[in-house]
Amino acid sequence: MTTDQHAPAEADRLVVHRIVRAAPEVVFDLLADPARHHLTEPTDWVRGSLEAAPARITEIGQVFGIEMFHLNAGGRYEMHNLVIAFEPGRTIAWEPSQYAPDGTLAGGGWTWRYDLDPTPEGTRVTLTYDWSATPPEVAAEIGGLPSVGPEFLARSLDALAAAVEDAPA
């Protein structure tokens, strides 16, 4: 059985939990594979990796590119995500960023983080969307934050569960 629980919305972050019927290693394997990130998406906002055969995420400081699509963002765009937390089988987080014309990587100040805790049923997945470091002018430029609500995060965890439940360990 799976359960969804939502932490109260803070002024600068949303946190959603779900029990997924898969081992933490199986869940982490998907999250560390940019080619499969679209499987965590309840819509078609995350389209896929920018590379045909992207490198697995293996360390803090790594950057992985994702093709995105959102009408409010003008259609197709690219994000280059900077890995900011990495503990195999336990935690992975990134800051969505874009390359400036001079080649520097600049994030908007929001992050996505997954924390995995083993349970008798499988894995308790905590998804945190945090925009506490986003400057007000950046938030205004992109139409305000949060860009999604807790129901979107819950649907993301539903998509993640559908992708990994009953997968071989």
C-alpha cells in the first residue's frame, strides 16, 4: 500500500512524502539516470536528456542537461542541472541552471531534492522543492514561485512509483 503525505507549505519550500514499493537502490537508480528523469514527470514538462547516452549522476558538482517544454516558458528550452547533494541510495538534489553566453552556469535559486529512507514496504521518498535562494527579481521574471503546488509534487511521486514499483532489485 502506498500513502501520500504533505508537509505544510513553508514560505519558501514544498515537501511531499510517499511510500514507494521498491528498494531505495531501485528508486535511486532511476533518479541518478538523466535518461529516465522524464519518468518522474506527471506531464510532459521534462522531455528527456539533452544527450543520447547521458552519464549517470555520480557526484556533487556534476551537470546534466534536460530538454524541457512549457508553454509559459515559450515552449522548448534547456536546463543544465547542477548536482548539489549526492549520497548513493539515500539523497540526490540539483539546482536547475542555464549557461550564460559567456559559458558560466547560473542557477535561479530553486532546487529539487529527493531523500530516500528504507521502510518495510519499500522506500519513503521525500521530494522537496525549495526556492528559498531565488532572488525576488528572478522569481518575478519567471512568473512567480512556486511554479507548481504540492499536488504536482504528489503526482511526480506517483509517476516515480509507477516507474519503479515491481522493478527487479
